[in-house]
Amino acid sequence: MFLPIAEMSVHGGVILAMGFGVGFLSGMFGIGGGFLLTPLLMFYGIPPAVAVATGTSQLTAVTMSGVLTNWKRRTVDFRLGWALVAGGAVGALGGAGLFGWLQHLGQIETVITLSYVVMLGTVGALMLIETLRTLRCKTDDPVETRGPGQHRWIHRLPLKVRFAEARLYISVIPPVLLGVFVGLLSAVLGVGGGFLLVPVMIYLLRVPTAIAIGTSLFQILFVSALTTVFQAAGNYSVDIMLALILIIGGVVGVQYGVRVGARLRAVELRLLLALLVLAVAAKLLADIIVTPADLYSVTGAS
Amino acid sequence: MRWLWCLVLCGWMIVPALASHAPMSSGISQDEVSVTSTYNGTDILVFGAVADPANRDRIAITVRGPAEAVWVRRKTRVAGIWLNTESTRVSGLPGYFYLAQTRGTEPPLPPGRIAADIYASDTSGMSAPQRAAVSGLQKKGMYTDNALAEWLEGGLFRAHIPLPASAPRGRYTVQVYLFRGDKPPAISRHSFFVEQVGFEQRLYRFAHHLPLIYGLFTVAMAVLIGWLAAVLFRRRF
């Protein structure tokens, strides 16, 4: 089928399978999957601009059901969520602008690829180390955390707000800044940023794990939606046909992924995910290090 | 089937051609290519007939797509990483170029003899970025200069022009040349349009004229499908 915005002909079945596969993995691992979808689309030949901008719309659909579930379980701290979204909106707006500028300079592909390599390489390596350590000890003991109430630099910042569900009384500045950064990542790289939000909320802000996951999904839902709108309005790079197929594949994939994920052990899951993340990072790294067959690239001047 | 149709059309054309003493007449199979959601490229048939066919007659057909400016970027290695470091805007090249000629006992004409502005093979006078732009277009199947046009019986000829799905939209010009002896060639011209139509066109316009609403619409679609899926699957399992 022909994509109206990407202006290329693709195999509908392949795109549907990609959406399903990434949805399946995100359901299985409880991740957004943007970091897998964007590179996959780029490997398939979709222009990076369209891949990033359209991938975020799939994220919106896939996180929707997660947010509904967490809403029912009351594991979303809305005040914290809105603080993150407010920051995220600023970040996404700036990110969409940055994206357009980098595209104009012809550096967007390199920036996306390099960022992915650094990001996925770091996250994958950390996860692998942590998983292997857990496997060796044969126990799933929780990571040591300092109890709440301890005074660190985060607690000395002004503008303190009470976040009821998260059982926190901290400054609104760190969540907003975190939101800005994740929004920026979302717009430039087409990722949700859950891999960053969840650990930062748990380890740095001391948000309880369930609330951290629910709130991060809430933030991803809104920021991916905003990013889609900004990318569509500013860079004309959202392909609605591509989005539709990815979304349908994605939302179905998630449901099956969740069921399979429930049957696997958490450590095994994380090991698989770590290897997957590292594989994507390695492939992307190879792309920019190996001497290209053709030193010249030709793109439309629009 | 197509062949038959071509013969009928050629037959219909040859009579006025002979009557008017024009050395050649020709036509194309369609003057509009509609880009729809199932569009996967198409074939344009160029056909015609020559009056008083002689052994040494040659037919050459050129098809040029709308001129498109492109950015040509050159990669160099910076700290172990291949980066786009130089970029040049190349304009004036047609976004699509196709050249087909009939083959006789003699070797094919060099493309430059058929038309002065033929880019595909004669790149000697070009700058490096221009050459890169041509070879980039060649790789995408947009530039071909060595295709075959066929002679059928009785001075009829035809050629299939393949248009890839990503060929630019806009006006295409077709020129049919008859080379006979040492005289300058007789030329006939045609044109056709490649256009997005119907739903696809509306989507494209929607995205470019009302981008904000288009974005909101996409998001609404995503939210709705996500919500629907959550509801449906909860019931099923």
C-alpha cells in the first residue's frame, strides 16, 4: 500500500507485523516500545522523520490501555503526572523544533542513531549486569533504597508540593525538569521515555514502584500525544495511514504480550529485554561505523 | 491483451499518419496516473507507427519527470563515525528520466545524440554532487538510459515505461524521436500527470493545509483505538 505522507509504497503486512511485534514486546516487558519501533521503521526504509513522528502515535494508543488499568487501580499520582506532563509539553515543543532544525542541517539521522546507541547501550548494559547479578545470586531481592524522609539535595529545593498518592512532599522542580528532558527525547527520538522516567522516579524521587509505573504511563500518554500533534503541525511528518496500521498491530500485540509475559519469570524477562536492547544498539552502531557503500546520500529538498 | 490493444490503437493511428504524410505518429496509454492507497507503481505504454518503414529507422523515446531539487550530502569520517559533512543543493535535474530505443543491426545511439539534456550517462561535465544525485536517482530506479523499444510488424513500435511507486508527482513529458538517415529526427510529444487522487489526496492536503487538526485527529484515532482494544480484550479473555 501507498503511504500518503512518506510518499512510498510499503507492504501492509510487514508494517502490521512490526506493530504487532513491538506491541507484543511492550506488553511482555511493560515498556513503551518506541525505542524498538523507530529503528525498525528506519531499517525498513521509512524516512527517519516519518518514523519518529509516526511511532509516537502508536505509543499513545498502546499506553492508553495501560493508563486505564492503572487509573482503576489508583496507581496514578495525577498531581505528579501533570507536573511531568507540563514539563513534557515544553520539552516536546522544543524537541519538535530541534528536530526540524536538525533535519534542515541534514544531521537528524546521525543524531538519532548516535543517541540511540548511547541510550540503548547504557540501558541495555545496566540491565544485563543487574540481571546477571540476580541470576548468580538466585534471589530476586529488592534493590536497597534509603527510606523516605531522608534529607538530600532534592528536598532542599523550593516550591514544595504534596503528592498524595506518591506519598511525597517535594519541590515541583525535579518532576518538571524530568518531564522536559523526557519530552525532548520523545520528540527527537520517538521514544516514550519510560525506561528513564520509572527508574528516576523510583530511585531519585522515591516514588513507590507501582505509582511510578502508573504515573509514567500517564505522562507518556500525554507527551506522545502532544509530540504527535507538534510533529504534524511543525514538520508535516506524521503519516496517518502508517500510524493506523501500526496502532492496530500494536494494541492487539500488547494484549498477547501481557499474557505471555505473565508466564515468564521476571529475571528471564529482563535478560531477554537486555539482550534485545543491546542487539538494536549494536546494529545501529554498526551502521555509523562501517564505511558506507555510498558516501553520498540524496534526499528531497522540501 | 495489452499487446492486442496496442495493435488496435496503432492500426487506428497509422491511417491518418499515412494520409497526412507525417513520417511517424505515436501515443501513450494513459494521460493520468492516479496514486491511490494501493498504488505500487505502474507501466506507461508508448506506441506508434512510422510511415514507409525502412530497415535503418530508429525510434528513441524519452520520458522526463518534473524537475526536483535534491540535497546531496557527503559523508566523511569524524572520530570514527560517518557524518554528513558537506551538503549541496542540486536543482534542475528531472525527478525521473527514461530512455528507450529500438535496436537494429547497428549499435544504439549515444544518449547525448538523442537529446542534449540527457543526464543519465553523460555525466562528464557534471560536478561531483550532480553526479551523485544522478547515481542516487539511478539506484531508486528513476534514471534509465538503456531500455529497449520494440519494433512490431509493419512499422509499428512500442515501449513500456515503468514508473516506480516513489516517482515524483507532477507533469511528465514524453518525446518520441524517429531517426531516419542523416536527417534531423522527427519528434512527437505527449505528456501525462502523476497525481494523488481521492482519499490519498485528501489526506495529503489535510496534513499540509490543516496540520494542527490533522495531528489532533491522528491522536484522537490513537486514543480511540487504544481504548477500544482495552475494552474489547477485557471482555474476551
